[in-house]
Amino acid sequence: MICWPRSITLCCSLYAYKGDKARIEKTLEWYNSLTQSAGTDFNLHLVNDASDESFDDVLPSLTPKGFCKAVEYTYSEERLGKAVQLNKLLKEVKSKLVGVVDNDVILPQDWLEECAQVCMLPTISLCGILVGDELDIPNTRIREGNIHFCFPNKLGGACLVWHRETVGEEGYFWTHEGQYAHEDAEFVIRLNKRVGKVAALLKRGTHTGIWGDSEEYGKWKLEQSSTHWSVANDRILEVKEG
């Protein structure tokens, strides 16, 4: 198995809609799981995207422990959206291996160690974790040592890990109008097209059960997704055809 530089930084953009206390509470559950399941050490960078609900009550518990060796937290005065906030963090990160994770998923044991190994393989651009309804896995399954992975037909952005030197300038999210759109899909498709194959572990993650947090927020996300789909789809088609 390939050895990798044991310096990994995970980035996460935090946001909780007004009244969505559940997301705040579940963030602590998410963090505790993250520190126990990663399988290798990492540093964690969090950015608060001008959240409507305060994360102050859980911040004292988001301290280094387990596989997490350092936590950095910043607060944005303006809500800019996940893509912009993550790009800001990624520009500051110095480690060769980086990842982005959502704060509403519980990831399988040793997920980070195995993703790191896979994304160091030749022809691979990134490795992620299948979560939720991403069930369409092709029959081709690969074994590298004790790690089993595939090249999924679809991969969401709940957890993605890549090597910065391999990905280069493609390693940033596409930003456009709106705070909630289809940046994850564009990112995965672009790397698969321009850099190398996108892989996913056969191990699965699960959502923490806070899908919409509130009916109002769920409606807003659907509206945003629908509003920006045409722009995002044009961009995705451009990448695919390029």
C-alpha cells in the first residue's frame, strides 16, 4: 500500500437555519464520531457561515481529542455559501492532503485513513464516502490491500478527500450566484474529467437525521436548488464536453 504524507486537514462550513436547534446538537455528535472513526490523525478547520443559530454552546466541546489534533474556528459576518467559505479555508491550508466534510454525516470506521490511501493511487483524483441515497454502485469493485473501493456513478459532497499536488488548481469549488446550488456535483464531475478517476469506499456513511431541520429551510433549499440548476447544469455539461 502507498504511504502518504501524514498531514491531513479537514474543512467544514457550518450553518444552522433559524430555529434549527437540532443541527447544533447533532454537530457535537458528528464531531465526537469524527474524532473516533477517522483512523488517522487530522486537523480540523471550521468556518461559521453567518449561521442564524449560534454554535457557541457546543464550541467548548469541539476541542482536540482522539484522531483530531487541532481545531481552528472562524466566524463570517456575512453568509457567503458553502463553496465560497470552503475555498477560503482551502487557500489557507498547507497540508498536502485535504478533505471537506459536512456536519450532518456519521462516517464509517477508518474512513479517512482509507480515503487517504486511495487518493494517493495513480489515476485517482479524489476519494469520497457514499452517503444516503447514493446506491448506484457499478459492478467493478477494486481491492487495494485491505481497502475496497469503486468508481461510483454518483458521489455527493458529504465527504471528499484529495491530494493537493495531484489536483492542483482544480482543487477549489466553483462559485456563482446564490448560497445553495450544485457546487459539489460540479466539483466531482470536473475532477473526474480533468484530473483522474473519482473513487469511493464501499463502506457507507449515514446522515444524522436532520435532513431539512425545518419545513421552512427545506423549502428554501429546494427553491435555491431549482433556481440555480440551469446555471449549474450548463456548467456541468461544459465540463463533461470539455
